[in-house]
Amino acid sequence: MHIMTNSFHRTTGKKYLQKWAFAIRFSLLAFALFLPAALYAQLRINEVSQGASGSKEYVELVVVGTRTCSDSCADLRGWIIDDNNGWLGAGSGQGIATGCSRFASDANWSCVPYGSIILIYNDGDPNPAITQPDDPTDSDHDHVYILPASSAYFERHTSSPVSPSMVNYVYPATGFINGGDWSTLSLNNNGDAFIVTSPSDLSQAYHSFGYGNLTNFAAADIFLATSGSAKVYYLADDQYNNVASWVAGSAPAEETPGLPNTPANATWINAMLAPVNGTVNTDIYDCVTNGHSYFFNDQNLTVAGLYKDTLATVAGCDSIITLHLNVTFPASHDSTITSCSTVIYMGNPYSSTTDIHDTLHSYQGCDSIYNTVHIVIGGANPVMVSDTLTGCGHVTYNSVDYTTTTFIGDTLQTVAGCDSVFQSIYIIVYPVQAANISDTVTGCRGLVINDHVYDTTTITSDTLFSVHGCDSVYRNLAVIILPADTVTITPADTAICPRNSVKLKASGAPQLTWLGFTAPDSLTVTPGSTTTYYIVGTSLNGCTDTAAATVTVEDFVLTLSASPDTLVLTDDVFTLITSGNFPYDVLLWYPQYIFPRQHVYAQQLVADETRKYTVIAQSQAAGCKDTAAITVRVSEDPYSLMPNAFTPNGDGLNDYIFPVSTKPFTVEKFIIFNRWGNQVYDYATGDKKGWDGNYKGVPAAQAVYAYYLIVNFANGKSVSRKGNITLLRSWQ
């Protein structure tokens, strides 16, 4: 077994050394890009849109910074994005959506180049102005990141902040879960904000934009008083903290998602993407094992010393590399470790004999000592084995018969003398003291003994055991089954009418007892409601039987109704319908001459005159009778619609003129004219209660007026009328 403690090896060969030189260049560039990013990271709001309708919202951010040889990107991991959280207005109605989102701790956000645009949109209602495909990693290298709010590249907090909040609210550092959600960012049309917060200070906004009815708008970096409905707010140049540089535009006409907003805005963003020039000095401290070479600056080096090379990075910054080379001379070492159990070497456990070849390295990673360790394991780890054996009277173990409780202990060892097994055996012997008994059990009709049902007399044997399972009692059991008389009640179940009586007679046993009564075998009852009666019969041998009879009291109620109504028109067809609370039969209909079918449950008639109808029925079980009656009125002239006069004097009586009828109707047309042909009222545009006697806002004169009317009745009949009405006034 060979264990390497350092995975970096020096070797000869130009191909490997060229790769190493490239790695040096890449490492220098990464060092220049990553080291100061967190110190100068800036994330500014560039555009916020409410969309033309619905929730087609998005926000556009710009990563701001000045590129140098040691600083060209920002680490956005942990930066929080949110709508108003209470800082710009803490009460209700201030647009505070529950929760917030932040950039996930993902390498995708560890170094976002200055000048990059990040577009985040509501994927629950996508804005059609976003025509570019999602690109959360800038895979096309156009420095534009496009991703939905629900992306796994975000994290969300579902419970903080909440509304109402506080003007001194502080974001939580923990409690975030994977994946974002636009519901934590959603914008209110009346007033809201968008806030960017650095993880280095969770108590204040790094950049904030607010609009509308915010009560603490002075706390915003930028505030526009216009509401957000169908609005897009965008930066017109590079002055992101100057309110004069911000425009409240119309959506979708002025939306530019994923693009600069104006030529001046584009100049600012593109300037941050321009490369820079400079010099970075780097020292490399490394070593090579004696007999091997180190490839550097197109040379194979074998002698310790200082060597220099100048490289140009992709960012245009020259890198001067100074190599401090050391040459090491490794030594060899052998050792042996023995044990009866596991050996821990270099943090690893070894439970069997093995050889370990280990190479120790100098602090610069070069071979220093070739170490061989021989691990010898003399025996296995000892095992504890415990067991318990039980028996009734005796226990046999390893061919030895034990009649009393005892303990056996033993230790087994390997040939090397190492303990292998610690063995403990507990032997428990329970005494057997069985006894013989005889017993008799008696039951009526049947017995259940040991889950077995006995319905005839018999003799059986049984063995009882102690709690340890040893024989305790040998029992001979005589099972005697006694017959029991069967009790009956006549009638078993019956029905009666209210306040009627019924006689119940019991039989079948020499002794009969009614539960709740002192009567003999017969019992006359008059229950007020349905009742069940019980009797117990006792045989001469003492066995009992119980019978029950239920007396149902039928309080029969008959109902008679008319459909569609008890008020009908002449020649209308209507139906009389009976119903009852128990099954019943119809006996008679009155007047009899109208009803040739006397025993049906419903009758259909043609209305000719107002009349009272009566029906008699009885319940089927008990024969209880009941009578029901109904009067159906017949209207002689339901189409007499218009009164001939009205008095609009404000006394609450006849103040309006409007058609009336005994049947339901709807007005299709109703207009009134004065004697000169001027229309003074139209139902289509006027008061639906009718004409109140006013014309052009003043009381009309007492006079005769003409009307024209069309109404439609519920039965489908349409009636038109025209005539005169009189307006009467009694002036005080």
C-alpha cells in the first residue's frame, strides 16, 4: 500500500511544463481578479418595470466597478434583493411583500465582471418584452445574465420581512432556502421600492429606488412620486444616485430588459467592460527532488537559485514571475508497529497486517523521506459474547446436564496470545411441580374455553403452565351445557296510531319478567312515541333468554300543496300534490265529482273558479288517518294593468303611476305623453318605480296624459295597452 501525502509531482518533459506555465498564468489572473472583488463590489439598480398589465414585472441590475490589474469582478454571493422592507415606509399599504431573496452561495456569482447586466423577471407572468432566452451563467459571454426569480441560483426567506415592518428593520443572515420566488419581490402599483443590500451590512440599503405613496421616501437613494401602474423606471446615464437622471416611462414602449436604457447609459456600461494595462509581481517558492529537473522560462532547471520570467495575462497586465527554486535530497526510513488490535497510523485504522509506503514532503512539496511502515496485527479484536439458556427441570449445554441455575464464563485467545472471545453463559433451571386436578364448568347453551366453543356436554383435559412455560397443573375438565327455553313476544313488532294501545303477550319459559313492568306474561301499553319492550324468561335450570318487541307510534301528518301556485289564471293547468311523513294510501278526494280517480297521490286540474279541495289518507302500517285541504284562487282578469289616476303629492300613497297585475310580469315598454305630444316619462331611462309626476325636474300640471305599455307575463303571454291617466293635485 502506497500513500501519497502531496499530489504535486515534478517531472521532466516539455509538454507537462508548458501546462504548468499556463496554470501559473491562470492562477495569477485569478488572483488578480478574485482577491479584491469583495472589497469593491457594487450592485446598482438600472431599470425597474411594472409591465403593461398583470404582474409582468422585472428588475435590471448593473455590476459597477473600475477595472484594474487586481480588480475586475464582484462577488455577489449573499447580496439581498427585495421590494420595500419597511425602510421606506413601515405601515400597511406600503408594498411590503413577505420574505426576500438573495444571490445563492454558488461559484456562478463569485466573480461577476464589472459592467455585467443582471435581468431578473417574474416567471409567473413573463414580460413579453423579454425576448432573449434565459442565460443565468452568461454562457454566450455577452456580459448579460438573464434568469427567472425562481432560479436555483437564488435563495429565498419566506417569513422576513412581513407587513407591517419597521424603519430600522435588519435582514436575517440565516433561514434562507434554495430557489427564489417573485412573491418575495412583487411590486405594488400604488407605491413600493426595490432595494439592494450588501451582506456586509444587513441594516441598510446599498442602493434603493422608491416610487408612489411611500411614507418614508426621504430614505430612498432615488424616489419618484408617480405610481407604478404600467410604468418602467430607468437610469438614463451613469448618475445612479441623481434623481434627475431617472425617467418614469411607459410600459411596454420604453422597456429595454437586458439592454442599456439610452446611448449615455450604454457608454457607461461599456466603459466598465474595457480592458486595462499594468504590472503584477509574483514570487513562486518551489522545489525539485535531486536528479529531476524543473521547467521554467523554456529551461530545464536542476540547480537551486532565483529565476525570472515575464508573462502577459489576458487582461493586458504583464506579470513578472520570480522563481525561488530549492533542490532536496530525500532519505529512506523503515519501522515496524505490532499490536493485538487495531493500529492507528496517520489517522487511518489498520486491523490486519500490512506494509505502508509513505512519501513525506518538504514544506514546498518536494520528496523528503521515503518511509516504509510494517504493521503487524497479532490477533483480532476481542468479542464479548453473552447468552442465556433456560429449561424446565434441567438444561443441557456442551453435553453437560445442569439441574440448577448457574453461570459459565470463558476467554478464548489467538495463537499470538491476544484475547479473541469473552464468553458468558447464564443457565437458568426452573422447577417442575405438576399437580393433577378435576373440575366441572357449567353453561347455558354453550361455553368458550381456551378459544374453543362447546355446545354439548363433554369431558376434556387441559395442561396449565407456569409463567416460565413449565407444566404446572394437569386438569380433567367436565363441560356441562344446560338447555335454555326460547322466549317470544306476540306481536314481535307492530305499529299503532297516537293514543292507541296494543297488547303484548310473552311465552316460552315458566318464569317471565318484563323489564320496567310488574305485569305477568301479557302487557298492554300506550306509548307516546316509538318504544322497545324487553322480557326475560328463566328456565327451571336457571338459564335465561331475552326477547324484544318494538311498538312504532305513527303520528301521521298529511300535507296538500298546489303547483305552481295557489293563485292561478282561468284555464291555467295546476296540480294538487299530497305528501306524508309515513307510507300512506289515499282514501278520498273532495269534491268527489271533480276527481274520478279517488286513490291517486296527485291530481291535475284546469282552473275554472276559486275552490277548496280536500283529501283523506291513512298510514299503511297502523292505519292512522289524516285530512288536508287547500284553496286555489282563480283570477278573473290578471291583465287589468293600469290605474286611471294618481296623486303625486308626497304622502306615500299613489305617488307613482305604474302597471299592476295579480300575476308576475316584466315591463318591455312604458312611455307617457302630455297633451302636446311631449314625452314626459320613459321606463327605459327613468325611475323603475314609475312616473313621479315631474317633468324636466318640476311638477307637471294636473291634466290627462296618454300612455303606451307592453308587458310580458311569466306564462309567456305578451300584453300591450294604451290609454289615458289623470294626474291629480291638491295644492295646499
